[in-house]
Amino acid sequence: MRLATAARTHRRQLLAALAFAALAGSAPPGMAEAAWPARPITLIVPYGAGGNVDVMARWIGPELSARLGQPIVIENVSGAGGVIGTEKAVRARPDGYTLLLSVESTIVIAKMVTPSTVRYDGLTDLTPVTLLGSQPLALVGKPAMQPTTSEALYAELKGAPGKYSYATSGVGTSLHLGGELLKQQGGVDVVHVPYRTGVQIVSDLSGNQLDLAVLPLSMVIQQARAGKLRVYGVMADKPSAAMPEALPLARVPAWRGADVSVWQGVFAPKGTPPRIVEQLNVALRQVLASTGVRKNFEDGGVTPIGAGPKEFAAFLKNEESKFGAIVAKGGIKAE
């Protein structure tokens, strides 16, 4: 008798457990897992306030907050060319409450040119969420430079090895690697002059103290249109909408395919749940489609992109291959 009663009790408990499991499996999203986001989200900018990356963070922050229903707190963690802030994001809990807005130099290039000090791998220690936007690098010259076209400039550089110099924002930056690609692919000898800031480069270039420079297109548009420097072309396969008169350097056969852009993207720590990554990507794509943000991007010379996690990851692998080849061939180290 006791055995029969015990069996019936056990059967009822088993049926109850199965029923609960079935209900849990069919419950609306959010009942089985905590709803996200439930509190403010920190967006780490690994550079100082007022810079290009910080400005972009402040363009997208309010719109992203409106779509997620939580404040976006921008945290500037500068130092070591963006490495310190990136390391902080890598170490953060992968719960969707810490994000990173960063660029090609910190994510892809830093590990290649400073391997002894960079303790993370941007392609494996972070999860790509959304590629926000990009702009091509431009090859620009002082106003007194005699060649007026990229074809004539190439012929001049080819015929006078070591005579001319070009400036960038530092050894091992994407600007430096862009210049090295032009040297390697074109077989020209031009001396690299590293600067600390792009603003000083533009000033010295306008004053005829430098021959050439490789800079983001947005930095030189106003000066070029004022006749204070010369844009020989952009490192892209087509002109930028921000300055369509700046034609691709691919007009020079030796420079065909020499495409290098500076870009900005949002990342999450490795291990962040895919549902959160996808929710973030959807929200960020909506932000990029908003009129105000799109206008800010375009006025700043940045082309909005909005590529999602899979496309962004594939893009990063291509960037790694491209920059890795330049670094290896040039033996470039920033240490």
C-alpha cells in the first residue's frame, strides 16, 4: 500500500516537473532570462575627450539610449594610443553593460607593431557588433608642389628616390601603413616623418614645411578647397561623397588596389550573449539611419556603413591580412 502511494506521489511530481519545463520552454522571451538592458550601459572610448572617436560616441549616444531605454555613459579611457581603454573593455564582464567604440589602429594594428606591450588580440578577445562608418585616407601635398595630378606626382617620386618626405600621425598607425603601402606597391622611396597630431601636419603642410602627408580625408577637405594644400587622391576604389573631386589614386596603375580607410566600430567583450549582440546591432543600425546622426557623419566626411557582426568579423579578417602584409614587408615596429 505504501509503495503504491509513493509511486502515485512520484508520478504526480514528475508530471508537474514536466509541465513546468514545457511552460518555461514556451514562455515569452525575457521570462526565463533577465531582461536586457535593465541599467545604464558604459561605452568606453579609448581616446581623450574632443577627439574624432569621442565626437562620434556623442553623436550616437543619445540616439542609442533612446532606442534601448537606458542611459549610455561615455567613459574616456585614454593612454598608449588607445590600448589602455581597449584592455579595460576586454577585461569587462560580458553582460552587455560595457561596450567599446574603437578604430583600426587599436583593434587590428597595435598587436602587430607593439607585440611586447599589447596583451590582447582585437579579433579574438572582442566581439564585433557594428561597423559604424569609414573614410578613405588621402595623399596630400603642400601648395608649392609642382606635380598637379597623381600620375605626375608618381612619376616625380619614381624618378627622385629619397628626395621627398611624407608625414603621418606616428609610426605604426594606419596612416603610416597607408603611406608604406603606397611605397611598397609603387616602388617609390619617400622618407617617413612621424608627427604626434594630424592638426600640426596640416599646418606645416599648408606652410610648405612638408612635401606630402597621408591623412584622413575629412582632415583636409576645408584646407584643400581653400587652396592651402593639394589633394592628389584617395586610397579607395571610388571617390568619397564628402569630396567627389578627390579621385582615387588608382588612376596610377601601380597604386591600383591600394585601399586604406580609417573606420570606427562598436565592440563587446568576448562571451557577450548573441541575443544582446544582435539587439545592439539592430539598435545601432537604427541610430545610423536617423536623420541627425546621418547628417553628422556625412558632414564630418564619414560614410555610414552599419555592417552587422558577421560582416564586421569578415571585414576585420581582411584588414588583418592587408595590414599584416604591410607590416611584415616593411619590418615596421613602434616599440
